[in-house]
Amino acid sequence: TKEPEPASKKEQLSVKKLRVVLFALCCNTEQAAEHFRNPQRRIRRWLRRFQAFQEENLAPLSEGKYLSLEAEEKLAEWVLTQREQQLPVNEETLFQKATKIGRSLEGGFKISYEWAVRFMLRHHLSTHTRRAVAHPLPKDVEDNAGCFIEFVQRQIHTQDLPLSMIAAVDEISLFLDVEVLSSEDRKENALQTVGTGEPWCDVVLTILADGSVLPTLVFYRGHVQQPANVPESILLEAKESGYSDDEVMELWASRVWQKHTECQNSKGMLVLDCHRTHLSEEVLSLLSASSTLPAVVPAGCSSKIQPLDVCIKRTVKNFLHKKWKEQAKEMADSTCDSDILLQLVLCWLAEALEVIGDSPELVQQSFLVASVLPGPDGTANSPRRNADMQEELISSLEEQLKLGQGGPPQALARVRDRSPAEEAADPEILHRLFEGESETESFYGFEEADLELMEI
């Protein structure tokens, strides 16, 4: 009998499968599996098949006009900035923006799922990657990132800033669908970390380059009916009408940063994103009073040079999502209002903060991997080494938080043992987009081609 044809020699994925893969790249494999009712294992296999087909056939895109490299870089920059602001990036928003950018092309711009998947992979825009610090950014964004790194390292050196006065601050916004929360099913979809409109809750995290974690400030849009049981590591601010961006930063500066700097007697530096952190005169005045220089991360650069983005922020978001999903299943038939959910979120957040606070090395290395601090010998690590460190940090924190998504120990051992020659010769494989999964993704005794027959 004829042997099964290897997966890499199969035909291009169907439009239906490409749509599922695009969803997984824009959001994550778990959401794609739930939305399209397909096993995660199968979706990961489709992605590997797509890449293998592209590499083996070097197939050009089907006829039609597509974006130039320059236009694609503008689109990639938009995707990065959308994610920094926790705004949704999906099939609809991606195609709308691509069409808007492509309108200048004579004869119009052709949209296809094949192009979209290629675009997401070519610009390393998958949300799964644990090695973002090594991925190239769009040219203009990369230039801005380089200038930022040079600026902060020079200031740290010339001002002789102590590690206890070098801080990174960023926020996690939580969006709540009250109707879904009060429904009898789909409760797990009520709380999201991506959304539009006003957030239900804003969580402002602050870490220091010496490995410390400052109190976390939580802004709740609503009235707390009963006094919340607030953990010691958290400060709660609640108001029915919510808080403006300026109010958030002003309260953070007065309640968190100023209290920290009062006993330091030294100049400081604050790394913060340019989104939702407009520096009003009041905020600048508060920072100036504590001799703190604001170092604003350029748009689109956070994935590489914001210390909180390297490991902590994404893992905390995944942890909160996991805890709520588990809780929602338990209370599927019971009621849950906003106050109850707030108390749950505060407890889960305190749990994550305790783990992070007990891992000062992880916090310190986040500044190193983000290139805010130079290496121990005064020189920057190679992008490959920073990516290896980032992968280890994420796996370590996920393991401590029992997220069950950490990479296999053997892979981490290989990372540590790589020689410089091996680093140069070993290009990153596609399956890094879906770390923590078996490379074969097959049942024992079955080849990938055999498993494809099960999809029919």
C-alpha cells in the first residue's frame, strides 16, 4: 500500500482551517478551540502544516495586489499598539485596518486568510511567543526602541541611580460583561483582559530593579456595597464614575511612588508606557518633587523593552483568567454580582503578587531582559540570550502559579547549554509559538499523516 504522504507535502490549508489558525495567532489557541469547537492539538498541527508547506513550496500568494513591506510594517505597528492598549486584534479589526492602509494601491487591495496568516507569522505577532525580546520590530519602532534603551542606560549610568529607584509601572485593565455574568451559562466569558469601552477594573503594577514589588493599586469602577477585604499588598480605590487616566496616575504617584521615595533620598527613574498614562502637570510635578525622571516607552515597543511586559504582566493576566474560568464553572447555577467578583479578583491578585514578591531574581532579570539595565559586565546580552532568559522567566513564574503551560524541562536545559555557534546555526522553530506542547503532537505509534485522516 502507498505510504501516507508527509504532512509537509500536503496541499495548502483550506480557507476554513486558515481562519481558525488566524484566530489562534490573533488571540490564543484556547479561545480558537472554544470558538471553532476544534481541539487545540489539531489547531497547532494545522499551523505547523501551513509553515511546512510555505517553506517547502516557496509558494507565492495567489494573484492579486497585496501590501508592500512598508505598508505591512505600518500594520504590524498598529497591531502592537492595539495590544499595548488592551484593545482587540481579531480577523475583523485586522482586515479593516489592512484595507484602510491598502486603499492607496491602484486597483484595490486583496484580502485573504493566507496573506493574513503569513503576515502574522512574518512579523512575529503571535500572542503565544515567549521570546518577544528577540523578535525584530517594524523598522521605525525598532529605531525608537534603540534610542530609548540608549537613553535610559545612559541616565542610569550618569546619574548613578540605585536599583531601588529604577521602577517600571504598567496596568492591566479588566473588562466585565454584566449580562454574561448574570446569565446561567458562559459565565467564564464575562471577565476579559481585552476589550473596548471603559474598564471595569484597572490594576496598576509597580516593580523595582532591585527585585522589590511595590503595593498594587486597583481602581474599581463602581460602588462597593460592603467594605472589601483588601489584602495588604493591594490599595483599592473605588468610584461610581470611574477614574480618568490623569487621576489614575496622580493617585498612583501620591499613594505609591511618593511613599516609596520619601525614605530613599536619591534620584529615580520611572519606565512607563505612552498609552493611558498622559503625564499631566500634576503628575509631572509629583514626579519632579521626588526627583524622578519619566522614561516613556515609545508606542509599539512594550513587548521588548517594558520590564513588566517581559514576563509578569502576561502571566498575571493568564492567572486571573484561569482562576475566573475555574470559579465560573463552580458557580454556573448561582448568582455572582460585581462586588463578589471584585473580592475574588483581589484575592487572586494577592496570590499572584505573593509569588512574584517571593521571586526577587525574576523581577530583577525582567529589567535586564528588557535592556533597561545592561548586563552584569556592563554590556548588553545578545538578543538570543535575552530571549532564552525570557522563556525561562515565563516558565518559572507559570510553574509557581501552577498555570501548567511551562515549557518542558529538557528544552530549558538545552537553552542553558547552547554554545554561541549553536545559537547562530539554530533558527527559531515555529512550534516556539506554542511552547509547552509536545513537538510531535501525536499519539504513540501514529504519524502526523495518519492523524490527519481523523479530521475527516
